[in-house]
Amino acid sequence: MLPLYVFSSPLFLPLLFFAPPVIWCSIAAILSNVSVSKYRTAFFILLGIHYLGIVPYWLIVGDWDRFLKLAERSPASAVILSGAYVVGNIALWLCYNNRSEPETGTQ
């Protein structure tokens, strides 16, 4: 359950399995308009809440025994889940950097 907690932080408890699509679709919608100042602010706030929300899941709620058993039974699964999260966040920030600068062009 730990990967699901992380992917859906901080909304896992209220939304359960519907949290990841809600969170990541919201982030994608905000990211598509990040050149506008209010969307940049919303992007930082939403990801800040997401990252801060991971900490309680890691420290309090996290089922590390189950995740370690997954890593023992299928190391590839643990690596793929962890890698997908890290690569996805790197891609988010790269998209943010590419889109956050206001477009300057002549029309």
C-alpha cells in the first residue's frame, strides 16, 4: 500500500483509490496553464501539499513490511513503482521549467 499512499498523497484517506487520478489530472491541468502567474502559484501549492503529505504516510501510516516483502518477491515491481514516481516528478518539473516562462513572440 505504501506506493499507493505516496502516489495519492495527501488525499488517499478521503478518496482511497480515486485519489491518484484526481491529483495527477489536477496537476496536469494546472501545468498546462503554468505560464499564468496564478497557475504557477497553484502548481507550487499543490505539489508542496503533495510532498508534505507523503511524510506522514512514510513515518506513521506506511506499511514498510508489505513494501519490503514486495521488494523481496518482485524487486522489479518495487524498482518500477519507485522509478515511475521519481521519473514522473522529474518530468513535471522539467515541463514546469519549459512552460513557466511567458511566451514572447510577435503576432
